[in-house]
Amino acid sequence: MTASSTPATENGDGRTRVMGSTNDLAADTPGSLTDRILQWVPRVLSSKPHVIALMALGVYLILLPLFGVMVSAKAELIGGNYTNVTSDIAASIAAGGTLHLVNQSRKRRKIDEERLRLARETHELLHQVYGDAARQRGHVTDATGPDADPVSQHRVLG
């Protein structure tokens, strides 16, 4: 059993007591200044200059000592050891992969919304053009008129 599935840590609506929903993506357009600043963190971490700088740090702190070049203790203290450098590089690559997936998901969602809109418009146009055939099959042709009942509107629009 995971901690997120226990009733003590999660409310019935999927929100934890400490913060909001834990399975929701950030908004497409951030609302607050903090959200706008935090939106750039993965982009900076996954940027090519940042990854190259981390690789250079890795060469300096990992490879040079292996070849006998002495690196000062102060440099190691500030730059970290090999586990810090390699985990930073991995985190940068993961941040880039996550950004790529989020961007793909947003693009796909917009395309799907447009596809659904076009399908609904096509459906409505077909009912307008082939109204007689729709009536013969028992479908309502004009469910959006002022005298249409709500059940018919739901059957055509829903």
C-alpha cells in the first residue's frame, strides 16, 4: 500500500491535505509570478549549455583526478563529487524528456479538440443536408430550434 492511497493522506477528491491535486499538469499559461519563474526551471536545467557545463564539471572533477591531475579540495567541495555531477546530468536529461512529453501532450490535446469540433460541425451539416433521410431513420433533424425539447437536443448534441 502506498502512502498516497491511504485515507489519512488523501481526501476523496484526489487532493492531499498539504497541497492540491498531485496528478494535474501545470496550467498552459501560468497565473502567478512564482508559477512563471518555476516554469523556466526545467527549461534551464535541460538546456544544452547547462548540460555541457555539467559535463565539463564532470571532466574536471571526475576524469582529471583519474589521470593523476590534482583537483583542489575547495573545487571538490564547491563542485561536488562524481555522484553529484552524474546525477545532475541525469536530472537535466530527464527534465528535457519531461518537457518534450508535456509539449507533445498539449499539442495532441489541441489537435484532438479541433478534430472533435470538426466532427460535431460535420455531424450538424449532415443533419441539415440530409434531413429527410434522418427523419426516416428516426433521428431528429433540427434539435436546436426554439421549440425543440431538451431530450432531442441531448440526443443530437450529446
